Amino acid sequence: MAFTTLPIAGVDLVDTQTVAEQALNGGTNPTFGPLGTQTFANDGLPYVWAKAGEAITASTATCSVNTTTFVATASAGTYKAPTTTMASGDYGWFSKASV
């Protein structure tokens, strides 16, 4: 399991925030942010906090993350999805597929 090596408190790189969890928190905003926040982990990979723009299967290794909106899609990219399946609108940490 990867963990951050930068001094960012409370980062759980295997956690995702679902649309249902956001509703329980009183709105549509995630409890972490902003989108595009980046960190490095002990596995040597950079991670970026992004929003799923469509359903993404767990650990999909060909995700793309838009560098302006930080919306992720499960197609032709250089990022790997979190280890849990994501629905459109979920938030999570996407790692680079390789360094």
C-alpha cells in the first residue's frame, strides 16, 4: 500500500470519495481538495486527486486525467485508477502508471 512522502496531512492514497458519501457530508463537494492536488508516494509514483468523469474499473492502468479540469476518463492515458471501482462523480487518487 502506497503512502505519501510529502508533508500533506491526512492523505489516504487508497481512499475514494463516492457521490453517496458526498451527499452524506451535506453537499456535492469532496472532503479533500482541491482537484489537481499532487503528492509523491513511497512507491516512487506521483499521485493526483481527480474526479471520475465516467465509470472507471478498479486499477485501470490507461486512465487519462485532464490537466485543466482534473476529470479522469478510462481511456488512453498514463494514469492508473484507484483500487476500487469508481462511478462518474467519485473522487480519488490516480497514480502515474510508470515513472
